[in-house]
Amino acid sequence: MNNPVHPLLQTTAIEALELSMQAHGFLKRSQIHTIADLLNYTQEDLRILDPSSAHEVITALHERLGIALPQAAGDLDDQMA
């Protein structure tokens, strides 16, 4: 998916979210290293990959950076149109 992403987010590491070790490890194992990487996922994607960490990641992204991931793939498609 090629969402236009602010250049700063392309280089902002997920460490900026100040996640627990479990949630941080989940993102790293999923090859998610930057906020821009994370923006290629929906909330549903994260819940499928790791339900226990998804809530923490989604909440931190919103609270720390004011970014809300789309709920599901259809929502992401609507944003790209």
C-alpha cells in the first residue's frame, strides 16, 4: 500500500510510541520499524497478528501522535481513493 506519509513519519521509529516490550517485540517481529510501516496496517490486521498487543499499539499511536489506524481494509481503501 502506498499511502502518502509525512516525511517525518517515514523516519520516526516505533520506539516513539513507548510501548511495552511485548508490543515492541510484536512490531519488530512483524517487520514494522517505523510509524510509516505501521500506517500500512489496519486495526483489524494488528488484532489478527497479535490480539494482546494490538490494543496497546493502537492506543499509543492515537494518544502519542494523534493518528488513528483504519478499522478494516475497506476503510483503508476509502482513504486511498
